[in-house]
Amino acid sequence: MSRAIITLTTDFGLTDMYVGTMKGVILGIAPDVQIVDLTHGIAPQNLIEATVKLAAATAYFPKGTIHVGVVDPGVGSTRSALIVETVSGFFVAPDNGLLTLPLRKQSPVRAIRLTEKALPFCLPEQSSTFHGRDVFAPIAAYLAQGRAVEEFGEWCALDSLSECAIPSVEQVVGDLNTETLRVPILYQDHFGNLITALTRDLWIGWVARFGLSSEEAIQRLTIQAGALRWQGLARTYSDVPMGYPLAYWGSAQTLEIGIREGDAASSCALKPDESIFLTLRPPTSRSGS
Amino acid sequence: MSRAIITLTTDFGLTDMYVGTMKGVILGIAPDVQIVDLTHGIAPQNLIEATVKLAAATAYFPKGTIHVGVVDPGVGSTRSALIVETVSGFFVAPDNGLLTLPLRKQSPVRAIRLTEKALPFCLPEQSSTFHGRDVFAPIAAYLAQGRAVEEFGEWCALDSLSECAIPSVEQVVGDLNTETLRVPILYQDHFGNLITALTRDLWIGWVARFGLSSEEAIQRLTIQAGALRWQGLARTYSDVPMGYPLAYWGSAQTLEIGIREGDAASSCALKPDESIFLTLRPPTSRSGS
Amino acid sequence: MSRAIITLTTDFGLTDMYVGTMKGVILGIAPDVQIVDLTHGIAPQNLIEATVKLAAATAYFPKGTIHVGVVDPGVGSTRSALIVETVSGFFVAPDNGLLTLPLRKQSPVRAIRLTEKALPFCLPEQSSTFHGRDVFAPIAAYLAQGRAVEEFGEWCALDSLSECAIPSVEQVVGDLNTETLRVPILYQDHFGNLITALTRDLWIGWVARFGLSSEEAIQRLTIQAGALRWQGLARTYSDVPMGYPLAYWGSAQTLEIGIREGDAASSCALKPDESIFLTLRPPTSRSGS
């Protein structure tokens, strides 16, 4: 049998010993587990960034993987903590919306809220500021050792889980004349690429309203990202000249804005929570007089 | 038998190949070892930060773990190198004070200084600037493979090991009227939390001098951290409103200063080596006239 | 048999989920593989930095290790991708010069270019911007599982592989009177040390032209690094007073410029692609009259 996998996603950064300490706790309980860092570079307390990244990465792990997420501004308060079982694995996290997107993408099966039943599995002295070490790490390790989910708490309804408010795509002008889409930026990656909330499905639905296929719509599309404005979509960076902007379907199947061998976030002077705008020239031109 | 664990703590950062190279050397000797990064984000040559972090993390690892620490401003000089065996595992490090705090917390049993006996275990060509790769990594790997400590050098007295000077808590005013404690900041974590040198034991001893229990003293406590000043201690971040400062017992059982969902180091304009001040209003008020 | 090792070297950084996602893909195919990060901190698209670091680190890994390099400005374009077998292991990377230096140091045996034969081993839906996840990770994992190199593509000549232009050492003054060497800086490490292109072999060849041994030449050597200028070489940092500059043979056997417990890049105001200058006072003094 291959080794159980535990992934870790936090806003702890890597300059402290927090992540390493969690690994020590895990290995003390489950010595043969394979631990994988997804990222510890979530901006402090940024649940949106965390849930988007969790959804993008966890889909690529083998069945049965245990994903631990600790972005936890309410640590030590009365916020509850969850274990959610999906068709592909397990999530262990505070109940604060961190799991919003991975659970939308990976069918959740059932969930428990941790109760006092979990205490024997936690570290004996529980701090009020580091549940990653004292609660989430040991519980994930015991799960990896084969403990049943229900040993840690009580079943709860899937629709009782907290969600965080993911910024959504909006039509800027009223219904029939709608031509412009305001597309919020979810986060900016290491390269300065801007990852937006526009999925392919949303795009196809939007252009269908004008009787257009995706290919036809691309011919009629203008993108405005900060001060930069250009036509159409590209497939990959090298489709445009060095230093030019492009919009493309990124590796998580959402629209991204990049600059070939450049930094789009800084060139466009845009950041997460701000928006780009997509404008479609409708098939029947309304120019003339 | 479960796999041996080697942890790595350095000031090498992660943008270079130094850490990865050490892992290559280790795996060439001990292919089944589990390697865990504690942190490679120690500020260059900062032994205080390193020893505090090592002490906080290593306590959470299973018995027998081998901890390698390489913060080594004297690399290539005549400084000696150590293997220290404690009741819970092994430390491999230069003899420069890096182990000061972990050895105070984890009873050391015996120590050796590396001698020429260690040479056959080191890489054949030893650089004068990268003993992490050429000395510490291979020796840790051979230890993990079951080699005895004494094969690498000569026993030395535990009290002969170098110590680094940990900043200590000081009473600011003279003996009987002492009401203020100057508490040095040991380091600032990724969130901007300020981790101080005040342990719970020191705190309890201090307030006992006024005939106060910890709970009574908290009612009488004022904290001054840079330009910010407030009353009392909190249990966790969510005990105070968003953006407010708090002092709390951190996950390593020392006093920490934080800002709820903020950055205390920047808000207080304080940094390691500077101090915060705790003032206690004594039980018998001396106001009046 | 010990577990196969896959190393990863990218410019992806650690704040995103890109690296973690690659690991998920690898572990889904090769559950027992040992994954080691060399570095993910290569400056975006910087092939020179990447090839220098790959060459320095990969030499220290056990025979058979599979090294994956993804610094890939041409991702999704027609650039081809390679598997190169050397006497010590395998490299999987885009054919863009990333492997220039490791292949110069580790005798390559044979190479294939990926063709459509590789498609069954790639992820079913291939993005045009993240071949690290969709192509390189799964192919490395199948290699680790024992698949033969030729299952992924067609043999190609070793001299058909792309190379990147490594800045080279140049003599500044004409042939017979040559006394000054312009030595380009290849990269700056985490400490601010400047790693140059001057190898020991080049140095020995240069000074031999003056009939000097290395030891004799050091007595006659002046180094100019930005505004700083000093005599001779040192062995290690502690050979000079705190804060002083030094030149020394670094851990990759090339000349490096450092400042004892300081940051040479910032003190010298130099950066990669700029140069330092070595001047040799010839044995026969030309002063006099």
C-alpha cells in the first residue's frame, strides 16, 4: 500500500518554524506519511486567495489525500473546525470559508464538526493561537493512520458550512444592451499574472447571448486592464511580442492577464479585488446614424 | 521501523540551490531518511533568531530526530563543530551558540566535537564556505544510518559548548519600587507578531513579588509597545477588535505582541533587539497625598 | 531498492500552488518517489541563473536521480522538450538552454525530443501555459516508475540541443600586455555574494601566461568590484575583518565576491551581468626610471 499523503496550505510563510513544527507533530503520529506543501505564501488571513489556490491544486492529488488548510483569523475563538470528506479525499480546516471553492469543485460527501471527541487526538496543551500545530496537524495525522472521520466530532449538514464571498463577474450595462463584463481579479501570481474570476463556462454563456460562438466572440472582444487595452485572446505567452499584454485561459481554466516575460500586475497597476473589463462588439453593428 | 528524520535549519534562504544540494548529499548516503525543513529563513548570521526558532520547533519532533543547524558565520575558521545527544534526539551544528536554547530546554546527555575522525564521513573535497553540504549534511546522514556519535570526534564537556547571549528581561526601576519590566523582542514573525523573551515563569515570579496572582496582575497591567499603549493581556487575536493591539502568551509560551489581522512590528515601529515595557500598578495604591 | 528521486527546479516561486500541484501529479503516478526541491526561486525566465544553479546542485545527487527543470518562457509554443540521460541521471526540461551547464559538467549519454509518443503519459487536458504540471511532472514520474526514455519521443543528436549564452571571462587589454581580466557576475545569492564566471582552471591558465603559480599570482592580484578595490584572495569569510570585502573560491569552484557578514551585491552596487576586474602586476616590474 502506498503512503498516505497530507498536504499543507497556510498563510504562515516560510521564515518561521511554524510549518516545520506542524510536520514534526504529524511525523510523530504518522511516521510514514508523505507531507506535501501546497503553499505557505497565502497573504495573511486572505481566505479568497487561499480557497482559489486550494481548489486549483487539490484537484491534482491522488484519491484519499488529506488536505490541511490553516488560514485562520478566528483561531482560539468559537469558530468551529471541520473534516470534510469528498469523493477524492479529505479536507481538515477551520469553518471559515476556506473550503468554499474546493468543495464546489470536488463533490463533498459528508462533514463533521470537531467536538470534545477530538481532544484526545490533539496535543495535550492547546495554545489559543496555533491550532495548526495543536489541532489540525495531529488530527490529519490520525486520519492518515486510518482513524474514522466520526471519531473526531459530530456529523453536520453540508449546507451548514461557512462560505466566503468570492467576487463575481458582473454585467456593467443593463440587460439587453449589455456589452461589457466587469471581471474581478482573484489574485496575482508570482509572475504578476492576474488570475480572474471568469470561467470558460461563464464566457460561453455570455457570448451565446449575442448568438456568438467563442471563436466568433474573440474577434469582437476588447480587453481593458488598467491603462492597457487590446483586442482578442491569446493561447500562450509567445503568441504576442515580448513585453505585450495578453489574455488567455490559464491553467485553472479561468481567464488570466499576463505580459510576455513581464509583470502584468505592475504594468497594468492592478491588484486583487480590482477588475478588468471585457467589451464585446455585437454582431449587428449599431454604428451609423 | 520507521524512517529516520533529519531536520534542516539554516540562513541559506530558498532562492539558491544550497538547501537542495544538502538534500542530495543526505539522500546519497541515507536514501530512506525523511528530510524536514524547519526554516531556511533565519536572517543571515542571526544566531539569536536561529536558537529561539530551533528551540520552539525541535521540541515537537519524535524521539531520535537528528536536527541540523547551519547558521555559521565562522565557516572555514577554527570554530569547532558539534554533535550533541539529548534525551529526545541529536543536534549537529557549529559550536557558536546556535544550540543555546534547544539545549536549555531538551536535556543534553553528551556531546562530541568533530575531529579528524570525521573526515572519512565528510565529502572528499571540503570547501571553506559550505560546510552545510560538505560536513553537516553527510555527518547527519551517517548518524541517521546508525553510526555512533563517537565515530565522528572526541567527547567534550557539556559546559564547554559555546552559548550566545540571549537578551534578557530586566527590571527598569530599583528593587523595592520596581514596577516596570523591560522585555526585549527576540524576533518578529511572518505576520509581524513580536515574540519577546518574557516566559510565563518569569511573569509569575515578577507578579508574586507584589503578592499578586497572574489573574490579579493582568488587571493592573499596562503594556507599552512603541507608540502603542494598552491594558491587560488577551487570550487570542479575536479577543480584541480588528486592528487593535494585544499581548498574549504565544505558542512557545512566551509573551507576544500582535495586532488583530495586522502587523504589530510595523504598527509599533519596533524590531528585534528593541523592547516593550510592562508596568504593574501595585496592590496598594500610592496615589493620594 | 531505494526510492527514486525527482528534483524540481523552477521559476515558479513558492507563493502559488504551482509547485505543489506538480507534486500531486507526480505522486499520483509514482507514489513512492522522493521529491526534492532544488529551488523555485530562479528569477522569472532567467535561464542563465537556472543553468548555473542546476549544474551546481545536481552534481551532488545519487546516480539515477531525475532532475526536472521548468524555466520555460516558450511554454505552449513550438519549442521542443527533452529527456537527456547522463552518466549520473536524467534531465527533463524544455529545449531552451536550461541544461547548458549541467550537461557540460555531467557527461550526457543520449537524448530524446518528446513527440506525440509522449501524449499518453501527459495529463489528458494539456494547458498551454503550465507544462510543468501537464507534461514535465507526469513524464518524470513515469521515468521514475521505470519507463524507458525512448517511450516518450525520438532520439536526437546531443549537439542539436539548444544552449544559452553563458557570459564569459574576457581579457580587457591586448594580447601580450594583458593584465586585466573582466569577469562577469553570473548571479547573486541570498547573502548578496556575487558568483562569477571565473573557474579555477581559467585562473590557473591565465596566471601561467605570466609564468606564475596560483600562489605567486595571488600576491600580485588586485580586485576591483564596483567602487571597492582590494588585494589578493581569501580562503573564507573570517579571514577578513567584519564588513570587509573578499574574493574566494566558492563552493562551486568559481570565484565569488563577498563581504564578511555583509551583502556584497549591495555594498559593491553590482548585479548579475555586470563584471568585476582582476588585475595582475606582472613578475617583471615595469616601473622605474
